[in-house]
Amino acid sequence: MSKVSPIYINALLADVAYIDLPMGELESDPNSFNKLSKRMTPQLARFIADNFEVIDNRYASEYHESGFDAIVWKGRQGTP
């Protein structure tokens, strides 16, 4: 794997962090895949849904006027 691959994957995950996603596996929730597909190509959305799951998330709406958003990802076994 080149050094660019992990950087690119991290950039994709950072971009997806702007979508309100539920905790758990994305592939089991068709609504999550649809949200991903609106933000990126269907192939990239499928890559994220197949290889990562949301462990935890916090959104600005939970912390009024803070602007704080966070999402914790877990790569599945075999994730590139």
C-alpha cells in the first residue's frame, strides 16, 4: 500500500463526518448508504460502507453553540 492510500482514506472519512450517521454498520442501513452517495460517488460510498462502521458520534446540536462535531470510526478486519 502506498503512503497516499491511508491519507486518502482518512480524507474520505473526514468528509463523511459531515453527514449525520447512526452508530453501527453502514451497510445494514440503506438510508446511510443513500446519504453517503449524495456526498461522494457510489463506488466510494460502497467502499466506506463495506469497510468501516461508526463506533460513536457527537454533533453540535448536542452541545449548543459549540460547533463541536466528532465521529469515531472502526475499520473492519481486512480494511485496506
